[in-house]
Amino acid sequence: MENEKEIKTFRIDGIRLPDKDGKVSGNYMAGYNGSLIIKIGQPKISLGKHTLNFSTKIPDHVHDLLNNQTIERQEHGIGRSEQIRNNYKDMPKTISAGSLEGLVNHYNRIIDDYLWVMNDKKKPKKKMIFILFKRTKNGFGSYNGANAGDKAISRWSYFVGYDNGETLFDINQKHFNTLQDKELLEYKKVEWTEEREFFIRKLTEQLEQAMQNVSNYIDQISDEKIIDQLMLSDKKLLG
């Protein structure tokens, strides 16, 4: 690092180093076969001569998978369950800590998330159509309480994606963050078929055309004569 004086570089073994398929060489009992290159540096502007910084580089394929993602998962232990949430927005390719133990712990948390994502991606997925329709109708009053009629708001949305029973994915198999995108939990899900997608797409087109027809009518209404002419000439407002 630019603001550091490099003191020493060394390697530590017995580290989990998953490959691009999420496979790890070795195991917990016999030991892992990966290694890390650790650099020790001392900040040029230091609070004391014993201030050190330990750093290591994250494997490129790990960084590429996690970068700009938020990982949310459950970690289960004996008699306990913990909610894990890590945000990797603008994830650096090199991580650092004030101690070797802190650095290794940080690295292991990243590897835990990488392996979780890889395992989650490998689970069998069902291709689904996600459909959302919302409609609300409320009385609408002015600032002084005068009755301004009813306000109706409708929302229609759909997309094709995947569901593995735990995580939702878009059509490109990028996972959704349902703790942040809470509205996704309101979507109805139906298993995808080509015929069902065609039907939903045509329904969407008809709804959009209906709204366009209404908009066209409203744009032309400027006085009573024009609205009367429209009523006589075209009674089929919604197409």
C-alpha cells in the first residue's frame, strides 16, 4: 500500500482456497491445502512504532462473484442460529487488519459467503413467472377537507426468474435480496411454461393499451362538445 512501509512478506498454509466451482481442497479434520500470502506493513504516519498492518489479496474469482452484492444467510450451530448479513459494495481486492488473527478471520468470513453463494447457485431451480397486482381505492380530500372523489391506484408487474426454495433469482440467475426488496415477497409465483408466459405478456399488452386509450381520451377532453362527440363516435373505450 502507498501509505505503508513494507516490513515482511510470508505465507501461511492450511487455508481454504476454493476454486471457481466452489470446491475446496482438503477438509477440516485433515487440514486444508490452500495458502495465503501475507504482507506486513507499517503506516508511514503511525501512532507508534508497534502499529502494524496485515494484508492479503482476495482471489479474483471470489472477488468477482461477491463484489457489489449483499449476502444474507442463516448460519446454524449446535443449539443456535445466527442471521449473517455482509455488504460487499465496492469490495476491495485486498483486505487488511491490525493483526494476523483478525485478517484470517476476515478472509474466512468472505470465503464462507463465497461458498454459500456457490452452493445456493447449485441447488435445483424452478423457472417461475412472478406476478404482482395491487389495487387501492381511497377517498381523496383537499387540504381544507373538501371531497375530491376517490383515488384509485393500480399496479401490474411481472417477470420471469427462478426459485430454488430458498433464494429468488432473475432471468440471468442473479439472486435477489429479499430483505431489502421486500415487495418481491408479495409476488404470486406460478411455474413457467411458454404458454403461460405468452398469456401474461398478452395480458400486459392489453392492460397497457387500455391505459393508453384512457390517456388519449383524457388528452382530447377540453369542453362538453368534444366529450359528447367522443361518446357518440367510440363507445369502446378500453379496446
